[in-house]
Amino acid sequence: MNKKPIKINVSLTIGIIIVGIAVILALFPSAFTSFDPEAIDSQAMLMAPSSEHIFGTDNYGRDIFSRVIYSTRIDLFIGVGAMIVPFFIGTAVGIISGYYGGKVDAFLMRVLDIFMAFPYMVLAIAIVAITGAGIKALFISMWLVGWKEYTRLVRSEVLVVKNMEYVEAAKVLGYSDLRIIFRSIIPNVLSSAIVYGASDIVMCMMSGAAMSYLGLGVQAPTPEWGAIISGGKSFLSVAWWITIFPGIFLVVTGLGFSLIGDGLSDRLRQKGR
């Protein structure tokens, strides 16, 4: 019997490797650097990359490599944490709206339209401006504005699935709406939301870094990629390493999650054929 060759999804594999490395750095930062990311050294200010400080130092003499490594933890936390709550809220709203339709759908879609009327970052910044800067405000703002896309995606999937024969059969058999939703609807619409969620982590990470860059997110001296880039923008001509290295880590980690999203999407398309 001929065995089918194992197809390796390159995008998914590379993405998992990149994210896996980021997770290891986030969990065990002290294994990769002996420097305190918040320790100030007046004798080592704005030092170029060297054997002692491989990513150089900032204007306070803090080791950039250690700050970048320790930032991985908080940036991954922001990316995943800011995605997970909107994922559940948006998915729940999308299922309710799509399944019940009628006045329920009309009301929920009008609420969605109100939130969709404002650009993502503008609304997030406005919320942070009201609640005050900091990581708690950052999460609140991203939770309040991040559910919209999940609702639209899941609702469109539910509108298709609820008209399938097996759902109609479940209704004829007298099954409750709750049982139909959990047994027949959710398993068939959740995969698309999960794929989008993998890519949405990138958006959350970038938004968190942008908010910190503007001084509205993670506050100094806590190491965070966006905050480090913001702190180094005044020294770009004399100390480029302050902004370049955290920028590279942010882009590469974001690329990893994007590749995972693309890989999962490819898997679903192949499965559906």
C-alpha cells in the first residue's frame, strides 16, 4: 500500500518556529541575558553594540538586548490578551445575531455600525484618553474596539450554517436552541474565527506598541518594544540601535503570527476541498 506523502505547510511551520522562539524568550529571559533591563548605568550611556552590550545601550546606560528580550514577555501578553476577550465577545455576538436574526440581528448590527464608524486606533486612543494611560487602559480600549471583526466574520458563517440540512433536522427533532448552537453551529464556524485570531494577535501587538510609542500604553521604565522605540527616536542619528533592534523583534514576531494565520487558512481550504 502506497503511503500518501506528508505535506509540510511551510508558512505554518516557520510561523510556529518564530513564535516558539518568542515564547521561550518570554518565559526564560534571564537565561539569555544577565543584565537588569531597568538598571541605569551612567558610565555606559549610548554605547554602540559591542561584545559586552551586543545591542548597545540607551541614554540611561540600560542594556538594549536585555530590554528587548524582557519586552517579549509583555508584548506577547498584550498581543494574546488583547485578542482573547474580543474573540469570545465578537464570536458570541456574531452567533446570536446570525442565528436568531430579525430584531435581534437588526439591533446588534446597529450597535456594530456605531463602532465601525470610528477607525480602530482613533477609538482606542479616545478610550485611553478618557480612562488614563497604562496597560490596564490599553487592554480596556482594545477589548472595546477589537470585537467588531469577529462579529462580522462569525455572523456571516452562521447565516450559511444555520440553513444546512443537519441544523434544520435538529430543529425538526425539537432540540433546544442552546444545544443546536453548541453542537451544530459553533463547531462549524469557530475555525474561521481562530484563523483570524492568529492574525489579529499581530494587530494587537502593533497597536499596543503604537500606543506605548505615543505614551498611552506601557509606561517607563517597564521594557516594551514600542516604548523603547519611542525613547530612542530622539537619538536616531547618534544611537540607531535603540530603535532598530526592538523594531526588528516586533516585525519578526508579528510575521510569525501572520504566517501561522496563513498556514491555518491554507489547512482549512485544503480540508474543505
